[in-house]
Amino acid sequence: MEHTRDESADALWSRLHLIEGQPLADRAEAYGALHDELMKRLESPSRADARDAAPGPR
């Protein structure tokens, strides 16, 4: 199931709100984990890009 941009933005804001409520050391670790997750998403090809690049009939 794919999320719409609004759902993804809402999920990100919720996650950021939860992180902000944590003690400073925990917050730093949580922001680092979030950064790593977002970088993986940005660096991986999207499903649509992968479909377009796949050989075969369209």
C-alpha cells in the first residue's frame, strides 16, 4: 500500500513531535536514525522509476 504525500507528511510531523519530547541524548539518537532512514529512501529508486527501467512490454 502506498501512502499519499499528506499521509507521509503527517507521519513525519508526528514522528518529529515524538522525538522532540525525548531527553536530549535520546533525541540526538532518534534524529540520527531518522536521517539514515530518509537518506535510504532518497537514494533508492522509487517503485515507478524501477517499473520504467524494467525491460519488457509496457
